[in-house]
Amino acid sequence: MEKISLKERFSYGLGDLACNLMFQLITAYLMFFYTDVAGIGLGAISLIMLVARVVDAVTDPMMGVVIDKTHTKWGKARPYVLWMAVPFGIISASMFLVPNFGGTGKFVYALITYILFCIVYTALNIPYSTMLSCMTDDVSDRLSFNMFKTLGASLGGFIVMGATLTLVGMIGQGDQKKGFFGTVVLYAVVGIILLMICFKNTRERIIPETEKDSVAGAIKVAAKNKYWLLLCGITFFTFAGMILKNQSTMYYAKYYLNNEGIASLLMTIPTLLSFLMAFVIPTLAKKIGKRNCILSGGLATIAGNLVVLISKTNLAGIMAGTVLCGIGLGLGMGVTFVMGAETVDYSEWQTGRRPQGIMTALMGFGVKLSMAMSGVVGAQILKFGGYVENSEQTEGALRAIQMNYIWIPVIFFIVVVILSLFYDLDKKYEKILAEIHERRN
């Protein structure tokens, strides 16, 4: 087995750092930016999210098939990290530019730029995630690659949650439109550079035959894989809970706690803990199993949210609950993508086919669907509660904010815990991988 260098593992992690500078920014701040900075209504935001997911329903599976049919000197998935780096940066920055249009013009501009971002993000992140199943099939190496991937994602989140509002204030000098745009341009430039480094220093080693399945054929293969289906559900509800909580933090801090400045800390603590957890996840996953990491993480996240609930406005209690949430998210998110690569191996063992592109793409679509659901659910709950931007909120609006920040995420993580109880691939994986190696040889 070829020894994989620290440089390659580190460079792979830089790719997720680049992706998360934008992904975390959007999940945490885009809805707040649309409502309180750009002045776009909650109903319009819900429509934007829904239309974008319709587009994703087409582009995500299409991208998966494109990857499975790609054959270049650089591999199947890795080339797209290079090709999409610059478009990703440009489109990301354009979303946080507020043109001098009327209400309808702003809505149309937001709709177009958000859809373009979703398309470019699909063409970048699905190949990037697919690379994990292409670079190695060794369990230890995958856990190591995933550790650096998680470190990159967590560091991206830490930067976004901890520095964004400060940068917005410094760059904008009281003008949030100018501040947000300048901050995103900075993140975009850094992201482009990091993606170039990721491409340059990584390599695909597992090159299966070019898949001949149609989209329908590849989906049929994936649909036979019970572990992939369970993992799709786990991933969907994990991201839905995390995203809804992130996008509600600004509202919770500003209106429920009357302390907008604490929002950065509430978002930074979980990302910092996820970063630190990444160092112990490989050892922990080997000791207790990847499924049990997700199960324990879901329970910890539920407990953390309930601690925040009973703490009401007590900051010490809220911080304690936030720490528990961060530990829980770190446990779950730290193994998800390794498990995704293992479900690809399971499909190869089960059917002889390895549609890794389409399987990764559909999991990615699930994440985007969770973004949409979180955005739509969050916006509609706020609207139903009577939320009015930049105003003193009614009791109904405050209950709606609390619902988004605590109760709905708790429900989502209860589902994660239930689904994880049925996932037992860990017990079978070594035997399955040995049989796959025998067939290949």
C-alpha cells in the first residue's frame, strides 16, 4: 500500500476549508442578510430556496453521472476542483452584492445569484467529496483524510462564525451592505487559492472502469444499498438541524437575548469544538465504531439544546448547552463522509457496480435539500409568529425564534438517533473490503 504524505492529506483538508468559507457563511448569515440588510421578504426567501432545490434536483444527479463518466489524466473527480475554483469565488461574492433595484429587482437578482451558486457549488463540492472514495480504500487512510477534511471544514466555520461580523464592521464602517460584500470578496479570494493547492497536491489512486449506467441505472444501484439510504437520512437531518440552528442564531441573539454581539460566540463555540474533535475522531471511531459516534453525537446535541432551553436567558447555561451541541456535532460530522465512502464500497460488493459519483451527488443533494427545508421552515415559522425585521418582537415572534433555534433541531436529531440504530455496516466492513480486494485481483 502506497504511503500517503502529510502534505496530501493537509492539502485535501484545505479544499473543505475553501468550501466552508462560503457554505458556513450562507447557512449562518444569508437569510439574515436577505431580511435585515437587503430587505427581501420572508415569502420571497422561501420561494428562492424552493426554486433552487428544483434546479439541484436536476444538476446534482447529472453531476454524479458526469463524474462517473469522466476520464482524464488527473482522475475522475479531482479536475473539477481546478475548473470550478474561480467561478465558485465570483458567484459567491455576487450573492452578497445588493444592487440598487426595487423589491422585485432585488428578488430576481437574489434568485439568479443563489441558483448560480448552487450549480457551481454542485460542480465543485460533489467531485471534492467523491475524491475521498477515489484516493484510497484503506480505512486508516480514509479516517486520516477525513480528519483533515473535518479540520478544514471546522476551521472554515470557525473563521466565518468568529470573524465575519467583525470584518463586516471594519470593512463597512457602519454600512452592512458594503461590509458583507467586502468580507465575502476576501473569503472568495482565499478560497480560490486554497482550492488550487488542494488540486495540485492530491492524487486519485482508485480508478474504476468508466461507469456505463444511465442516471436511472446508477440510482437503481444506489437504491439497493440500505446503508447508503440510512446514511442519506442521517446526513439530511444532521445538516437540517445544524443549518436551522445556525441561521437562527442571529435572530436568537438579537431579539431573544437582546445581545446581538454574542451571536459570533454562539456560532464559534461549536465550530471550535468540531475542529478539536477532529483530532480524536479517528482513534474514537476505531474504538467505538463510526455508527456509535453518530449515535452519541445525536444524543449529545439533543441534550445540549435542552440545556439551552431550560437556561432561558442565563448566559452560563446557554454556553454550557452550546458546548454540548458542539461536541455532538463534532462526533457526528467527523465520520459521515468516511461512512459515505464505505457505502460506495458496499455497493461494489453487493452489485459489482461502483457509481460513486451519483451516490455522492445524491447525498450532496440531500444536504442542499436540508438547506432548503431549513430555510423554508425557518422563514415560515418566523412569518407565522409575526416576525418584523429590525423591530421589537412580539411574544409570538420570540416563540417562533426559539422554535427555530431549539425545538426543531431537537426533533431532527431525534430522527438521526433513530436512523443510526439501524446502521450496522461497521461490523461487516472489514470482511466486505477483503472480498472486494479478492475480486479486483
